[in-house]
Amino acid sequence: MRRTDREVTDDATKRQIIEAGKVINLALHDFPAPYVVPTNYGYEFVGNQLHIYLHGAPKGHKRVLIVADPNVSFSIIANDSLYTPEPGSKPSAYSYFYQSILGSGKAVLVDDLAEKEHALRLILKHQTGHEIADEISQHDLAYVGVIRIDVDRYNGKQHLAD
């Protein structure tokens, strides 16, 4: 990382960024260029292992790409805002504040209905901020596509307001 002064090294802050983010940009191998798709997500740590869950259609381009090559990269951005200086300031006075996580791992297409339900509940909890008690029907679980990313590595970076 070129700007080591912005590197996030402590796990608590990395976890806070993952919690604060709402959209993950998933990058998959494709030809002639990588395929990047934004989606919402849920996550959990099992010990120190981070698992990120995505949902979507049961068929589609990203699923085809995962079957061909499960190696993926991702980015999560949180707490971002533009710093606007006083009128008349030089353009270089503008800045952008953010926290981010960049990582990679292996994508797994989840078929097990119990794991799909677990994943959907994690996604709903992350996106809404609370547990969802309502039943998820077996029909819905059978239809939805769920992807789990078993994260190999991830790094944090931030530029905070002084």
C-alpha cells in the first residue's frame, strides 16, 4: 500500500468498516475485461475466517463466471463524503473522506437450503440493522441464488476528516 499512513491495521476497525458498508463491488474473471457487479451483502466471522454472502437470481452471468473460475476480488466503501473547501479555494483543497476494505477469496455457489436461509438472514440483518423473525418459504429458498465468498485476505484503508 503506497499510503501506509491510511492503512487500517487493527481488526476492530476493519470489522467496523465491513459493518458500516452496504454495497460490495464483486469482481470476477471474464474476457476481455473483469466483470464487476455491485450488490448488497451480509457477512459473518467464523473464528477469524470472514464469509461474505450475496444473493441474486439462480441463473446469470456472475454464476457462470464463478463456475469457470471461483477466484474473486471485492471492495466495500463506507462512511464516504466530499470535503468542500471555502469558495475561491484552489481545486487541490478538495478532498474525499472514506473507509474501504479490499479483498479476495473463493466464491462458492450455495445449494444447501439451510445455508441459504442462514445467508439471507445475515443479509437482511446487515441491511436492516435487526433480526428478521418472519419465515422464509422453502419455495423462495429453492429459487434464490446465494453466493458465499470465503475470504482469503482483506486490507483496510481510510482517509478521515482531521
